Amino acid sequence: MSENRQLLETFENQFPDRDYKIEIVAPEFTSVCPKTGQPDYGTITILYTPDKVCIELKSLKMYLQSFRNQGIYYEHVTNTMLDDLATVSKPRWMKIEAAFNARGGITETVTAQYTAAM
Amino acid sequence: MSENRQLLETFENQFPDRDYKIEIVAPEFTSVCPKTGQPDYGTITILYTPDKVCIELKSLKMYLQSFRNQGIYYEHVTNTMLDDLATVSKPRWMKIEAAFNARGGITETVTAQYTAAM
Amino acid sequence: MSENRQLLETFENQFPDRDYKIEIVAPEFTSVCPKTGQPDYGTITILYTPDKVCIELKSLKMYLQSFRNQGIYYEHVTNTMLDDLATVSKPRWMKIEAAFNARGGITETVTAQYTAAM
Amino acid sequence: MSENRQLLETFENQFPDRDYKIEIVAPEFTSVCPKTGQPDYGTITILYTPDKVCIELKSLKMYLQSFRNQGIYYEHVTNTMLDDLATVSKPRWMKIEAAFNARGGITETVTAQYTAAM
Amino acid sequence: MSENRQLLETFENQFPDRDYKIEIVAPEFTSVCPKTGQPDYGTITILYTPDKVCIELKSLKMYLQSFRNQGIYYEHVTNTMLDDLATVSKPRWMKIEAAFNARGGITETVTAQYTAAM
Amino acid sequence: MSENRQLLETFENQFPDRDYKIEIVAPEFTSVCPKTGQPDYGTITILYTPDKVCIELKSLKMYLQSFRNQGIYYEHVTNTMLDDLATVSKPRWMKIEAAFNARGGITETVTAQYTAAM
Amino acid sequence: MSENRQLLETFENQFPDRDYKIEIVAPEFTSVCPKTGQPDYGTITILYTPDKVCIELKSLKMYLQSFRNQGIYYEHVTNTMLDDLATVSKPRWMKIEAAFNARGGITETVTAQYTAAM
Amino acid sequence: MSENRQLLETFENQFPDRDYKIEIVAPEFTSVCPKTGQPDYGTITILYTPDKVCIELKSLKMYLQSFRNQGIYYEHVTNTMLDDLATVSKPRWMKIEAAFNARGGITETVTAQYTAAM
Amino acid sequence: MSENRQLLETFENQFPDRDYKIEIVAPEFTSVCPKTGQPDYGTITILYTPDKVCIELKSLKMYLQSFRNQGIYYEHVTNTMLDDLATVSKPRWMKIEAAFNARGGITETVTAQYTAAM
Amino acid sequence: MSENRQLLETFENQFPDRDYKIEIVAPEFTSVCPKTGQPDYGTITILYTPDKVCIELKSLKMYLQSFRNQGIYYEHVTNTMLDDLATVSKPRWMKIEAAFNARGGITETVTAQYTAAM
């Protein structure tokens, strides 16, 4: 389990009877490449349908910043975020897209999705 | 029930036999953050298929302006608008998308949908 | 029935055995608001699959210009055009999208569709 | 049958076991309006899944240039190209989109599709 | 089999229980036309769902560079890459899109797809 | 003298001691071609430094609308507007740019300038 | 003198020996039309070369928000801001550009400039 | 002297006392490469200040079309047009920019200017 | 003096007889706000004419990264970079533009310039 | 002297009495980094006023391709091209801008200029 997870806070969803969609775009994400120690930069997009709670935006900002000096791979950071955010907010459905800036002229985007068990 | 709702006016749909679509985009929406008292800005997009009545645009403008100095959360304002507009215009189908400007480098868009009971 | 309809001309579809699609975009549409007398401006997009005839473009231009000084609502003008064009050209399928310029900071687009009875 | 058709050449598809897609965009198409004698300009987009052969690009360029001084209607040129290209290359599936530049402020795009009989 | 294939390296997929998507865009691809000896330029987009391993990006860069002075057709290079990458990484699903720059005013994009046998 | 000129109204410039610049863009201008009777469309841009008065925007809108059904050439309408606006508002400096939509695939923009005599 | 002026704060310019340029863009400005009571929206751009002090950004945000419910004309608000900001920060040079959103299809931008007396 | 020149017509400049600017953009120019016989495509931009006459747009269109099947180099066609247009319209100042589409991945733009002798 | 300065390396300018211009754009700059401890993000643009040496790009990357966890104001970081880069590379002329991302809906860009004493 | 220079060919300038401008854009330039052996990519823009001869475009393409597998620095390649092209074509004035793709998130553009001695 990621230690950063405890930074995340939620608040009560006031419209639990309706399936609606929340999209959050955070274009200022940065972490560190575990191999080279060089910083990576990217845009994190979170799409979800809340169930009992919504994700509080300021705590999400702190959570995303907690990766700032952490060495972690593109595929790993995307799936870890999905695990953390889904565990904390228990959404009906969630998708995370992490689009990283070009390195060596090559760009990578990782997209992972979660659906609540019925 | 929102007090602003009574600002909304409608007019008769002259083509009730046809299922057609109306999209309204209002990029000058502003309300106030209930926590910090700071203004929020966003673009409201309303998509609907009218049944007996259409939403009158000038009254919609006044309705949207009624949030100008009101403290309200992103998720709340979107769902409240959907409740108000669906109650007043009784559409066959309606979707509201509220795209709020970046705060702390993070953007949020909330989308909620309504379908008339058959 | 709209008087403008008689301006529309058609020509024979030389490929009636094939279901193909024609898209016409007319970005210089203008009519007059029936309430205020002020001009409205918009872009009309017509999509259709011809059956026995195609719509002649020059006559369509004259038809669209016939609304220039006519007072008519957004919803009305879109559905009237669909009725006129479908009656004259008897297409297998037709869709009209009328996207009007912002008034009071608010934009409206009306989309209506027609399918020939089997 | 169009005389231009004999300009088209093909080469063997080296991956016939795989259904794959080829998109060709030719933005420098020009022909002549049969009514006014004035030149028309447009962009031709060809999408197809090859079967036994692929279309050779240089011969396609010569084929498209053969319309340069020919008088032909939008709808006619699009469907004629589809007939010519499908006859010569016998694709599994083919779609041609011809988007013509504005005349009198009005733009037209014609799209026609072909599917091989099973 | 392409000799370049042995340049490709992979690493273990740490989230094999989840079907997720990786998109890689490499806009600096160049090879040589086998007919004219002139260089071709294009953008390679690789989309896949990893199974046991992910493709290592630095080795992919070296693999793509190995075509730099090789004479090969558009259709051939696209399908060869798909064969190489699918063989080495055994993905659940993979799609490659190769969009080549205009030659003689004409642009071609080839798209091929692979699905693992069940 | 143009009859439309009397539609223009002005209001007092409250900062006459400062040379400042006002730019007005009106993209919904339409007049009629005096030769063909066909409507022309364009964007009028007015740049000026006020002296004693500023141009009132609502009256400017009515002034621009007064050309709606008037037959007038591009070069003529631009220079006439400059004469009317400069006579009514007596600016220190004024420039009018009229950019007309394409006709026969050709676009024309006319720009004329006025400087107050010292 | 504008009452809002006292909201503005400054901090010491640590590089007074160098003539350098600061550009601030505030796209979320809103005030109220003094005639109609309807809200106006615009983007304020401030360009200046500091002398002894720089403008503190948070206080500038509060200053700009102080116009939120104030009725004021475009030309007036621009020149008033220039007076307030120049008085408080005594820059070597300052320019303010206020670009207001379209009303009735017409956009206005006001630009005013200040230079310190030598 | 170019034979096409006699296609050009002019009309009287009604505002000869004012130095004003006319910009004409013709994006549908096509001629033929004198070496290869292949068609070239480009955008012709003409900027001038009229003296006694203005260039009539329809005759200009015919003049530009007269190059359609003529073999001529980029540098030659640009300077020839400048000679023809300046001779016929005797402007106070004229500039022609001819921007040709890419051939072999390389684009060329030629710009030539004329000033009337004082 | 900034401690980061010693990270910068240079190499010999092989064309010292020619005044030429080098522009470097680094869009992945990040530092920390000294007041709030929150990260700031921006794009650094460096323009200079080299004299005896050029700035080595890899060392520049390391220099820019040295601000990653440092608390420093916008105006300060821009002028400090100019001092460091001008001291190390002794250019004939240098300009630095630092464009920071929006905070509270407001964007700031600082531009400072250096000219070698004659 | 660069060995590639002999690839360049010229042809006679037919309008030597006129100072006119030729701009050539070549977006498919590639060379190799002399340190890492990795390919670099960029766009070369050449602006010049011809004197007695113009640069022949096909020979220029071959000249630019001669750098394809050559190890050379950004600053060096730009100045070498300027030397080669100015020596061969003896223009009245020439400017070369070489804009290289990002490496390590940092982009560099080098611009050098030549003026003929009077």
C-alpha cells in the first residue's frame, strides 16, 4: 500500500441517487525516474462516478505532490493512483489516464480503469 | 428547492412530434466557493430534448446570474441546476456539464444527466 | 407551409443504388429575432442521404437567403428547414444542425433529424 | 466506365491474412464545374482494407490529376472514383470522402462507401 | 523475421490482473523508400494492453532507429513492426498506426491490429 | 454624406488627458453586393484614440446594421465608415479594417486610416 | 480616487538596477454594466517595469475582485485601474489592456499606458 | 509581356485622396512545373495601395486561372504577376507573396515588392 | 551568488566572428513558493548571442533542476538565472523570459535582459 | 569547407533588378549527435534575397540529406549551412534558422545571418 494514500480526504456525496460523472485534470504532475533520477512530467486525468463520497480537491493536490521526489515508473504510478483513489473513495467506476511528456522523442500515456463489484 | 428556480421561463415547443436536441453553452458562469469565499468561474453546457416546452434563453441567463454571489460546491451547483431545469421544463432527456476553471493547477468538470420516466 | 420552400430545386441522383452521404455547411446564415427585431447569425449544417434527387446548391443558397429579413425563433427555423428540405428532396435520412452565435454570452445549437418511413 | 481508370496501378499486398486499414489523403484535387467551367478544389480522402493488392500511390496521383480539366459534378466525381478504385483494387472495404472548398459561402462534402460481396 | 527484433526489451508487468492500456507516440520515425532511395518520415503510434510484460521505451527507441537507413514500404514497415512487437511482448491486444508525411502532395496512414488468441 | 451617420451616438471621454486606444471588433457585418444583389459578410475592426468623446457601442451596432440591405462595394463601405465615424467622434487617430468573406475562393480586406489635423 | 485602491500591496524590488518587464494576465475579471445592471466579463493584462516595488499578486487578485459588483464602463474601469496601480507601485512604465467579451456580437478592448515623469 | 495580362480589369478608386491598403488572398492558385509537367499549388497574397484605379476581383480570378495549365517556375510566376498587376493598376505600392505547397518535404514562398517612382 | 551556478558548463563557440542568436526553451521548470511551500511551474526561455562560449544544454538542464525544491519568488528566480547565465557564459546579449502557470486564476511572466558592456 | 557543399546547384535569377525575398522551409532535417550518436531532428528555414542566382530546390534537398548520418552540433550545423549556401549562391542577404526538436525536455533554435559586403 502506498504511504501517500493517507493524504486523501473525501466529503459526502449529496446526490447519491444519481449516477453522475466527475472529471479532474491535473497538468502539473511530476515524479522522478527510478532508473536515471531525472524528473518526469505529465498530466493526470481522473474520471469517476462517486458513490457515497467525493474526492476533496485540495487533499488530492497534496496527494499528487507527494510523488514529486519519488522514483516510480509510468505504469506503476498510474496503477498505484488507481488503487489508492479507488480504495479511499470507493467509486462506482473510475478511470485514470496519465500522459507523460516526451523523453528521447517518445511520449507514453497509460490508462487504467476500475469498476466496483456488484 | 432552489429559490432561483422561479426565474426560469419556458415557451411552447412547436414541434412536439419530433425528438430534437437543443444545446446551450454559457461560458460566463460564476459563483463563490463556500469555504474560501473566493469566486469560481466555469462554462455551463445544457443539452436537452424538449417535450411540451422549451427553456427561454433570457430567463436562463437571469437564472445563471442568480448564482453570482452564492456560496456553493461544484458538485452541488451542477446537480441543483439539473433539478431546477428538469423540474421547470420537464424535458424528455437532459444533460448538464459544468466545467470549472483551474484552481491550484487542477480543473474539475461535473456532468449529470436526467431521463424522464416512461 | 413555408413560402420559401418553392425556391428549392433538385437534380437527379445518378447513383440511387448506393446509400451515400452529403454534408452541406452554410456559415453565413442570418435571420431576425421576432421579439427584438435584431439580426441573428448562425451556421447551418445539412447532412442527408439522397434517394431519387439531390439538392441543387445554388437554389439552396437562395432558400437560405430568404430568411434574411424574416422574424423567426431558433427552434422554429431549424425545424422549418428540415420540413422544407425533406419535403422537396425526399431523402432517405436527413439531419439539420443550426448553431447560432452568442447573444448575452449564451450560445444555442438546435439539431433535428428526419428518417423516411419504410 | 471512366477512361482515367487505366492510369491506376496496384502492387501485391504482402499481409493478406490480416485485415488492416490504409488511409490516403490528397488535398490538392481540382476539377472543373460542368455548368460554369470554373475550377473546383477539394480534398479527397480514401480509406480501405486491401485484399490481394494495394493501390500504388504514384499512379493514384496521376489518376487524380486526370480530373484536372474535366467537367464533373461533386456527387458524380466521388461515386466515379469509388467505382474506379474498387474495381481496380477489389478491396474488402472502401470509403471515399470528397470535401470541396466553399462556393458562394457554402461547402459540400460527399462520402460514399463500398463493401465487397461475401 | 526482422533482424531488428532482437533490439526490443521488456520488463515485468506489475499489474497483470488489470486490463489497462498503454499508448506510445514516436513522431521522429524515418526510413528509406526502397524504390527511390529517398528518406520517408512519419509518426508511429503503438497502443496495447500488456499481459506478462511491458515494452521498455529505450529499447523501443533503438528498435525504431534501426529502420533509419533501411529501404521498406509503408504497408510493410507497419505490419513488420506489429509482428515484431507482438511476438516480443505477447500483448492481450495491440494496434499500430503509422502516419507518413506527404509525398507528391499525398499522405498515407497505415493501421494494423493484433489480438491474442483466446 | 451617408444617411446612416445620424444613428451614431457618443459619450464624454472621462480621461481626455491620456492618449489611449480603443479596439472594437464586429464580426457580424453584412451588406449587399451592388452588382449581383448577393449578400456579403465580413468582420469590421475599428481602432481609435478618443479625443473629447467615445463611440457608444449600442448606437454603433445600429449603425453597422443599417448597411444590412444596402448595395455597396468593399472599398466604398470601408472608406464611408471611416468618414462617418471620424466626423461624428473626431478622434485623434482612427483605423478601420474590413475583412470580407471569400467569394469565388478569393478574400479581400480593406484598411483605411485617419489622423486628426494638428 | 477609487476606494478599491487600498487593497493593493507591494513588495520591494530586489533588482532595481535593471529595467525588466512583468506581465500579469487575469482572465477572470467581471464587473457590472452601469446602464443595464448586467455583468460584463473580460481579461485584464498588466505590463510594467517596476521601480522600487513590485505589485503583490494576491492583493492584486483582491483588488480585481473588488469590481465584481460595481457598475462601471469599459473605458472608465481601464483608466481607473491604470491610475490605481501606477499610484500605488510607481512603476517606470505601465500598460493595461482590458479585453471585454462580446455583447450584441461586438467586442471592445481598451488599452491605456503610463510613463513615469523623468 | 505576359499574354494573361489583358484579362485584368480595373475600376475607379473613389477615395484617391487617402492612402489606404487592400489585401487580396487567393488560396486556390495552381500552375504546372515546367520541368516535370506536374501541377504546383499555392496561395497568392496581393497587398497594395491604389492610386487612380482598383483591381476588379472577378477579372483577377480569371487572370490567376490563366496560369492553370502553364509551365512556370515559382520565382518567375511571382515576379511576372507583380509586373502585370503593377502595369495594369499603377498602384502607389504593391507586394505579392506566393506560398507554394511542399514538394519533396520542402516549401517555398517568394515575396516581391513594387513602389511607384515619385 | 547562487550555489547552483557551478552546475553550468560551456563549450567553445566555433563561429565567434558572427553575431548569431541561440534560443533555448525549457517548459518543464518547477520551483517552490517561499511563502506557501507549494510548487510553482513555468516555462523558461533563454535568448542569447554567444561570444567566446556557448551554454552546454545538459548542464543547463541540471542547473534548471537545481531549483526544483528551492523556495524562491518569480521575480527573483528570473533575475538570478540571468545573473548566473551571463556570468558563466559572458554573452554579447542575453534575455530570459520566465512564464509561470496560473495561480488563483492569474498568470505572471517576468522578462529580464543583459547587454555586455562595450 | 563542408564536403556536402558540392551537392548544391543554382539557376539564373531572371529578375536581378528587383530585391525580392525567397523563404524555404525544410521540416524533415535530421543529423546525428556527435556525443551520443543519437539522431537529432529539426526544421531548417532559409530566407534570402538572390543576386545573380537562385538555389535549386532538388539539389538543396540532397544537400540537407547529406547530414543524415553525420555527427554535428546544433550551432555548428547552422553556421556551416550558412557558409555553404552563401558561398554557393552569393545572395544579397541570407538568414538560416534551425529549430531542433526537444531533447531532455529542452528545445534549441539557432539563427545566423549573412549580408553581402557592399
